[in-house]
Amino acid sequence: MSRSVLVTGGNRGIGLAIARAFAEAGDKVAFTYRSGEPPAALLDLGCLPVKCDITDSEQVEQAYKEIEEKQGAVEVLVANAGVTRDQLLLRMSEEDFTSVLDTNLTGTFRVVKRASKGMLRARKGRIVLISSVVGLLGAAGQANYAASKAGLVGFARSIARELGSRSITCNVVAPGFVDTDMTRVLTDEQREAITKQVPLARYAQPEEIAASVRFLASDEAAYITGAVIPVDGGLGMGH
Ligand code: NDP
């Protein structure tokens, strides 16, 4: 059955792979982008590009209105959009901290809150939040990012409790290091040091994250909620 899916930050990286996976499986997929041109790879699959910055509630509201009009109320939401602004604590400005929180955590709150309206009405829905292994392990230079990603776990589990009786699930996927623009800024030495710590001894491809997200949104995962699914090559084992 074709569902109405929304992927935030779907114009590149992990979000693009997630949007593509749902579209190739026959779902109606809307994805947000902030600037530039939406990718041909998704337009060719019939996906709906929606311009939206998730730090702006008004833009989020407009995006949902457009999606509801063009492909129906969102039944599957993947809150993927995220940023880093790495800095050691003593050098981290308050703006470095609050801007990352505003995108990764409050931005997720904005899109989940708006999606829940339609899901509550429909008495069903799937919400998947993209966190990170760093949210559980911590990382030097990423106090802002790690706090935002850890925050998503408490947020998801509260939503899972609030909305569960209406057959709405809310789960978290916690990727390890994935080969995208976000990690391409690392030096070769940094990449090598990270790879040494990963039991599977490599980075993930975005498609490997998308597969878990699709599973959590499938009928087979109907009884999974409030879970944190690591897709990290074993890096975060033990949490
Ligand atoms: P990219 O940097 O490649 O892409 C980030 C995406 O988020 C882009 O589409 C970007 O849009 C979007 N975005 C950022 N800020 C906003 C905003 N304010 N409003 C709307 N969209 C926004 O990152 P990845 O694909 O690697 O990461 C995707 C998610 O996965 C993130 O949440 C990230 O934290 C998480 N993650 C990534 C890991 C990795 O190793 N790559 C590991 C663990 C988690 P635009 O193109 O307009 O900037």
C-alpha cells in the first residue's frame, strides 16, 4: 500500500537514501530541502520537493500544508535533518550550542508535533528519528551535537508513550559513521582512527541506514516502539 512519507533533509546524504528507498518501494515521498535545486535522483522517482528550514515553525507549517494537499496527511515521518558545529567546550559559543540544538532537537520537535496531528486523527503512524552513536557515547568536540542526539532518545520515548495507544510508533535509529558530506570534512587520519574503532572496520553507506528506517516503518515492525536501533558497525556496542 502506498503511504504518504516525509523525510526532512532529504536532498542529500542519509536523507536522500531514505527518501529514495521509500519511493522505490512505491510510497509517495515528500522531502525537504533548504536551498539550491532538489536532486534529480528524487525528482525522477516522482518525489515531492518541499522547501523548508526546520528551525522556522512557519515554514514547517507551510510544508505540511503543501504535502497534505499534494499527497495526503503524513503517515510516515523520518526526522533526519541535522547539523554539526564542532568545537571544544571552552571554545564553544552559546550560539554554537543553541543553533545545533535548535536544528537537531527543537527542529525535530517541530516536525513531529505537526505530523502527530494527522496521525492521531488517522489512529496510526510511524515516526523515525535519526540520532547518532555519538548521542550515547559522547565525543570530544561535539558536546552540542551529542546533547541534541541524546535528547532525541528521551523525546522519542515520551512520544512513544503518549501516542502508542493510537497505534503510532516512534523509534530512533542511531547510525555510526556514514559516508556523507557530514563526515567528508574529516581528515584521512581522523577517518582512519575512527575506522580502527569500528568492529566492522568501515564506514556505513547511507543505504544501510535507510534499510533500518524502512523496516521500522513497515508492518513487520508494528510492535516496536521507543527503541533505539544502532546501525553503527558495532561501534556503540554495550549501550
Ligand atoms: P548531511 O550534512 O549530508 O545532510 C544534512 C541534511 O540535513 C541536509 O539535507 C541539510 O539540508 C539538512 N538540514 C540541515 N539543517 C536543516 C534545517 N535547519 N532545515 C532543514 N534541513 C536541514 O548529513 P548526513 O546525511 O550525514 O546526516 C543526516 C542525519 O544523520 C543527521 O541528523 C546526522 O546528524 C545524522 N547522522 C549522520 C552520521 C554520519 O556519519 N554522516 C552519523 C550519525 C548520525 P541542506 O542541504 O539544505 O543543508
